[in-house]
Amino acid sequence: MRSLRSHQSELLAVVRAIAAGEAGELRDILAAVTPGGGKSLLPVLAAKTLIEAGLCERVCWVVPRDSLRLQAEEAFVDPAWRTALGHALSVRAADNSPGDPCRGLEGYVTTYQGIAAAPDLHLAAFRRHRYLLVVDEVHHLPALNEADAAGGRDHAGDVAAAWSAPIEPLLSLAGVRLLLSGTLERADGRRILWLPYRRSAGGRQEVDLAAPGWAVVGYSRARALAERAVLPVSFGALDGEAAWLGPEPEGGGERPRLGPHRLRAPAPHEATRPALFTALRTGFAEALLRRAFLATRSLRAERRRALGAGPGEVPRGLGKLLVVAPDQTQARRYLELLRGWVPPGQAGSAALAVSDEPGAQETLAAFRLTTEPSILVTVAMAYEGLDAPEVAVVAALTHIRSRPWLEQMVARATRVDPNAGPYDAQRALVFHPDDPLFARFRWRMEREQGTRAKPDRRPPRQPSLGLPDWLEEELAEARERQGIIPLESNALTLRLSTLQPGPDLAAGLAAAREPEEQGDLLTPSRAERQLRHQLGDLVAGQAVEDAAEGVGGAIPRGAGLYHAYNAVLKRVLGGKSRSEMSVAELEAAMAWLGRNRLRDHLQLLEGDHRFGWAARQRREWRPPTGRPAAPARSPDLRRRSS
């Protein structure tokens, strides 16, 4: 039997108080949970309690990317949690097809982009039913009010703001709102949609954690480590040097050669960003990638021996490598390097998931749910929200240095793998360039989780630029736009250190329990896809059988029997296509098709120019079995399938 983590218990207490009418007008819950700490169960806890109490009728879970929709479905159908919580709720990954997005279930999952593409569809759903609205990674959504224009900057045309505008009315209509995030700040300094703010003593805008009508549930990395919810992190910081051609002089002439400059430095300076930009596109990147690859291969060999896996066996829990590239061009270059290092015949163990690559979503799902591929190269598709516990090594070959982004990237490797042995035998390993910007992120992470790096020979206090993250990113982009030309780079020394729990966490670590193994789950959207495929197979089977008996002669040459049978089935189902049907409706259609022959209902195509028959053809044709043709009316599917 699974037990709840501390933040999950706290949220359950909050929603129970709301359901019992003991929380007054409180209807907004903010869950600030460290990446990898277990946010996905919170919507399940809230939905079960609020729907059972009648305070909400349905749940809508909004995620930032399409790849996260399946994971949201899986959270509701997890058999262990269904048993532990005693719930039978299901949600489906919905597209923007007309009609009810829930399809008879208790809720649906959609994306920011899905709501922005069809705002009226989702507004209509919220007006018909009282919803629990869950907004995942809410920090992606900037506030829209005028006071949010940080520094007077113009955000017109901002893609993120285009997502906020159609989501804000849903927030207003929702019965209860649950906002999830691993960070309470945005890289651009703007406020986050819907969250309450106050001005601190220093004049800085910050989230008001004590605002009336709000409940705030927090789960820091220190608490997550104490409960063994996440793994300690080992960092491999690789130093190097790089040289590049600078911008053309204003008066013309040759570009100046700059460098070589070291990546490692006490504090960021004018060469930090260009050196990093160059290193990620030249020899340094190959050296760092090679170290991450060898570390992954060594880890998999070690775990293979521990698991007793034989030759050719690929059990779960061996560990995987996630490579985060600076752009799609470099991602493809890194993939070719990796495929050159794997043994012959195993090139498929390394895969690419970038937005321009066909089948990227399927590749991402395979990386998460199956043993192969064991290496995934991506840019941003998998950095946030990817629930792949087998990721043990990350090659951080990215130039982005904003704190929320790096936290999410590191968290891809901090999930505990139930198939990889005891907790104490696991760790997350992150290889990264040893630049001062990444070093500052590490220093902050160490300070906030109550840990320190060992060994640590740096000064105890890390110098600070005093600049907000969004300004550093804009300066970096400005430098890159100046058109530096990378020349060469090379790796120098590698420093390894591990973020260990501090003394104050020792007692909690000793009392924590091990995770449980989780198998693949049949989610509603997966069940819909399987049923649609099975229906298609049944239709094709009847078409093949009947064509052999000459039924196809009644169909005009321009239309195939399979397509005609599909059209007949649609009419039998009352004009509803299979893509619009719920699981229950698809199951009823399967039952009907198992007892009936579509050839007995070809008269339903009368009047359709795609399948129009001449009167003579209709008069001359008889069912091959000698039975009379069925009447022209559409059968009652519900009555016949019952």
C-alpha cells in the first residue's frame, strides 16, 4: 500500500476542508513542489475529494506540452493509487474535436495551445459543468494586467501571453483552482497569471503566500530528499577553453580572433557567453558528450551485473542518458556522434526528439515507457515534466542559464527508479560546462536544499552579477546576434562533486521507504486508439471476405469496398465518426459489428454521390447469402447492442 508524501497529505487536508465547508471562501490552491517531487498525484487527490463532495462535477487538467497529456492520464489510472485511495475516476487526453471533451469520463486533459486554438469549445464546457481546473507549470503563463509590464517593456505578440488570455476566463469560471509549479518566478521577471502578489520591503514584486482566499502547499528539495522522493545529484563540471571570431569592425576589415578564453572563472564577464556559445558547437561539446556517454555505459554494465541480465537481455532499470542540446542543428550533430560510439547494430538505441523531427512524440513516449531507446537527444521537448525514472545521466549541453530552466533539466535525472535497486545505490549524474553562470545555479541549489558540495574548494560565497535572469538572457541573445563565428574549443579538467543531504536530513532519510514498481497503464486515450484500430480491422476483414464473394461489384469503380463499409458503419452509428466516440460508444460499436454484416446495410449509402448506385444495380444486387436486404432505416445501435 502506498503512502502519501507530506505535501500530498497537506493538499488532501486542504481539499477536505473545502469540501466540508470549513475553509470559508477559499477556492484557490497553489502547490509549489520541487521538480520531481510528485505533483502528478495532487490533481487526483483534489478531484476525488471535490467530485465526491459535489463541489465540482469534473476536472480539467491543463499542461504546457502535448507530451505531458499521457502522463496526466496515467496519474488517474495508476492501479496502486486507485487501490490506496479507493477511487475510480478517469480523464482522457482530449483534442479539440467538437462535443464533450470528457466523452463520458470525469474529466479531460488539454494543453495551453489546445485552449488557445479553440477557446469557445472549452468555455462552453466550463459553462455546462462546475470544474476543478488544474493548471500545470503555471509559471509559463504571464499575467496580463497592465501593472505587469515589467520595466515598461512591450509584450505584444508574446506567445505565452497568447496562452494566458484564453485560460484566464476558465480560471474565473472554475469552481476550484489548483495551480502547480516547481518555481514561483519567471525568467523574464514578469508576474505569473492569477497568482496574488505583494511588494516586499525592498520594493520587489513577490508572490503573496499569505493572501486571503489562498492555500499554499510547499515541498522543497530538502523535504523531498528527507522523504527519499528525489535522488541526490552528482555534478561533473568540465572546464575548457574556446576561441572565436568576433563581429566585423565598424570600419570594415577582418574579424578579430578572440581567445582562447577559459570557461571557468570566479564570476561572469564579457567572454563568458561567447565562450559557452562556441564550446557547445565545437570540440568541447564532443568531449563532454563522450564523458556522459561513457558514464552511462559504465552504469548500465554495473547494473546489468547486479541484475544478473544475460547476453541480449535488456531489463528495466539499467539507466538512460538524456542529452539537452542548444539547438536542433547541434542536436542532430550530437546524435550522429553518439551513433558512431555505440556498437554496430545498436544505432537505434540513440534517438532524437525535437519539434521538427517526424514522430518526435512517439520517440519521447518510447524513451519513457520502453527499454529502448536508451539515449535521447533533445532541445526542449523533454526538459520539463518528463516522467522517465530510468534517466540517470544528463549531458547539459545547453546555453540557457535561467534558474527555473536548469532546475527542471536537472530534475529529469532525480526521479527514483523502482527497477534500479535500493535508493542508496542510485544517484543523478549531470555533466555540464564549468562556467560561472552554471556554478552560481549550483551554489543556490546547494544553499536552498540544506546541502553542500563535497569536495568544494571554491570561496564560500559565490559572486553575483546583481542582474535578473531575464536581463542576462537578453544580453546573451544580443551577443549571439552580433554574429560571432565559433572557431575551436577543447576540454581541460573535470571536477566531480555530489550534493549530499546535510546533517539535518539524516533522520528523515533513515525513515523513508522505497518506491514501488509501476507497469504500463491503459489510459482512456490509449483505449480509444486501440478500439478504433480494432474497429478498422473488423471493417477491413468484412470488406475482404465480401469482395471475394462479389459484393464489391455493386460499388462504383471509383470507391473501394473498405471505404464504402466505413461510410455504412458511420451511418449505422447515427452519423458519429469513430474519432468523436467515447470508450463506451466504441465498445458498443464493436459489439454491434460482431453480430452484424455491413453488406446488409449498403442501402444506407443511397443518395451519397461518392457511393451512388444506379437504380438497375440496386435492383439486381442481392446479398450473397440469399437473404433479403435489410430495411433502409438506420438500426437502433443502443437497443441492439444491449
